[in-house]
Amino acid sequence: MMSQPIIAFSSSPLCAGWVLGAAAVTGYREDVEWREAPAFEVLMLGALCDYQRISAAENYLRTNFGELWDRLGVKIIR
């Protein structure tokens, strides 16, 4: 059985640099609205499950939810 890469989510920009062994770390550039952020994270988890590459999931999210992506200030660090 192949192990899946770990994806770490962080709602704090300060936490992003502290996760080790992750395929990617996601977060927000600024404080976010509490209802929008969890909704977007559910969309992101779905995209990460549907696509094998993180870049493909990111492209899907930017294409279909770009306004929300921009408003939240989403950041992915690989």
C-alpha cells in the first residue's frame, strides 16, 4: 500500500513554516472570514482527493473558485 502525502492546513500565516514532511502547506495571507475559510477548505480537500497532483487541484480551485481564492488570500507552499 502506498502512503499518501500529508497536506497541512493552517489558518495562521505564522504556522506555515513549521510543518515538516508535508507535500504542501496551505494557509492564508491575512485573517479570514470564519465562514468562508472552512467552506473553501472543504472544497480544497475535495480537489486534493480528486486530483493526483497538487498543482492540478490548485488549477481546478483557481479556475472554479478564483474569486474566493483571491478574497481569502490562499497560499500554497510546496
